[in-house]
Amino acid sequence: MTLKEFISKGDRFAANAGAKLVTVKDGYAMSQMGVTKEHLNAGGVCQGGAIFTLADVALAAVTNSNFQLTFAIDSSIFYHRSAMLGDLLTAEAVAVSRHPKIPYCEVKVKNQDDVHIASFQATCYNKRVPLEGVDALE
């Protein structure tokens, strides 16, 4: 099984939110989500939690691209602009520090017009447990 399949099938919350993992490479991942009416908050813009989920899916792929179980232990997000109904959001995650135990990653979320919507950062913890049955990235 690929890491892309492992995360796509295993992260049911992200799948139900419409966040799809598109690309997984060593130290890089991209996820996408179309903003639907189900993503809107009471103010009529995309709920921040939906954007966070999209960024978190890309983070999961990057931090687990070493085929070892790795989780975020601290993460934060800054919203530069609101995402609107109909937007196609893309989250691109990169490994900034590939420390063997405490990796650090950054994720940029942009819309279809390349407008920067959010910046997401996370410090993670590598449990050094192999991802059983995962033998390729894509």
C-alpha cells in the first residue's frame, strides 16, 4: 500500500470534510479541498477548522514520508484571508527540519487564484514505529 492510500483511507475525518491528498513526495505533499456550503461558518466564509484539516492532511503525508508513525505535537495556523464558497484550496506542505525525532513542517494554503489564505506550522513527534504495509509514497 502507498502512503497516499494509507492516509486517504485511514483519515476518515479529512475524507468526510472533502480534503483529498493529491501528491506525496519525500519531504513534500499537496492536498486540495473545494469549499462547499457545508464548509461555511455563520459568517458565510469557510470555517477555519476546515482549512486546518486540509493543512493537517498535507502535514501528515510529509511527516510520515519516512514510513514511520509521526504525529503533530504542536501546531498553529494564521489566516491571512477568508476562503469563500466555490474556492478550490490547495495546501502545500514542506519538511523544514527533518530531525529524526522532532521534525518541523510548514504548510501554505492558497486558493485557485494563488491568493495566500493561511500559513500552518507544526512540530511533530516521530514514534519510530513502522507504518505496517506501507511501502511506497504514491
